Amino acid sequence: MKITIGSRGSSLALWQANWVKDHLASAGHEVKINIIKTSGDRLQNAALAASGTKGLFIKEIEEALLAGQVDLAVHSMKDLPTGLPEGLGIAAVPQREDPRDALVSRGGLLLQDLPAGARIGTSSLRRQSQLLALRPDLEVVPMRGNVDTRLRKLERGDCEALVLAAAGLRRLGFASHITSWFREDEICPAVGQGALAIEIRTHNAAVEEVIAAFDHPATHRAIRAERAMLEALGGGCQLPIAAYAKNDSGRLHLTGVVADPAGTRVLRAMATGELENPEDLGRQVATELFGQGARELLSLPGMDPG
């Protein structure tokens, strides 16, 4: 079968698309990748949370998918809004990479050893809020760009440390740059962090059958719980909302976090549920977070999910 994959042009996006391409090619399919520039790629100097748009790294790729210009799209799951356009669906969620965030620092300093006022680069409100809860004396500075671009900025002294997804560092061969990993009770990951989403047109049975082999049921269940929580909270991927679900003795355990950008309030809820009902678990954790005041936090100025 001839298959065209739609992808962003970043090094990480192309790694992900080529990973799928290689597996499809090894199964005898003829595969090519179409690189599509997205709104998020054009906003390299803008703060993501201030852009007011969901799906910044997705929209144009989904338009190409709906138009039949590509047969499937490979996304970082954390970039994918919970509400997909009519006619599109997630066909497979491959096994998750390391979901944790990682600290990359100059001189190999651990978080607790960074001096007061040290600059940490990230443009994620989720990371910012949880970082400041741990170390309110640090300065969080906006840091956009591809992984390799951010590492170069660190090396030239734009900041003393970075917080990046461990999965991206591992996939691109930069794992040796990691100083330390954050536990989920320190910095809870983004919804879907470390996982990929393979999106196709619904009712495309031929492509769906081919892509089904990529699905990892345990990862897919965990992602369904996390995304259900995010959807129930009414949030987008740029807000300080975090979630991590994992299998625990035959059941599914979900941790959810909502915080304010300054890190002065960090709400946390946990629950365990049946593997067969991940969405129910996600909604349960969202309800608990609402009970702790999440609605008020998410309505603060600058927290519009777009």
C-alpha cells in the first residue's frame, strides 16, 4: 500500500514520523513523508500560552489529512487537543517513552544546587508553576525552539538550566545531557507526554487495519484517562494542567495537577479505577480537582485555554 505521512518539520517530529515510516516500510508498504508547516512553527518568538489557540502544532496537518493530501499524521500526543475535527480519529497509540520531565543544567548542577536567581528556560506554564513551587527563588525565562536549539541556548549562557521532556531527549540521542529526572510528585508530566498519536480519517478501513499493529493497549488506556481529565477540566495543552496514568496491579492509577503560574497553589488529586473505564477515572480526578478550587485557578488572567 502507498501511504503518505503528514508531519511537522522539526527534528523531533521527523524522528517520530520516520519511526512510523520505517515500521511500515519493513512491512512492505511504500511510504513517504510530507512536511507541513504549522501555526506553532510560525510563532517561535511568541509565548504559547498567550497565543489563544488550541492545536497550534496540529491544525494544518489535520487540514491536509481531511483534504486527502496525507493518509495519516504522527503527533506528539501532548500537542493533540482533546476535541478532534469531525472525520478524524486516533487509530493507534504506540508504547509510551519515558513520560518524565528532565533537568539539563550547565555544570551538571541539580535543582537544589542551583543558586538563587538562576534562570531556568521553559515556555510551559505547567513546568513553570511546578518548578516555582519547588524553587520560588528561581527565575523562569521563556525558551522556545527545537530541542537542539534550546540546548545551544543553554550552552551560550542564555540560562543556567532547561526543563525538557525526557522522551524527546532520548529519541534525539541527547539523553547524556540529562542532569536529573523529576518524579511525578515533583513535576507531573503533561497529558500524553512521551506518547505518540497516529491520526487517520475515520472510516478509512484500509489504513486503520495497517496502523492497528502500532497500538499499545496499556498506553492507550492511560492516555484515554489523562485526556478525559483534561477535557473535563476544559483545558488546553498550554495551561498548567498535568496528568499521569499508569497500570497498578491490574488497575489504572491517575494523578492530576492544576496550578497557578506562580506556583503558589498546586492542586493535586489521585484516584484508581478499572482498566475498562479510563474515561470515568479521568472525569473522577477532574471532579476532585474542581472540588479543590481548580475552576477558580483556571479562570485567572492569562489562563484562557483558547
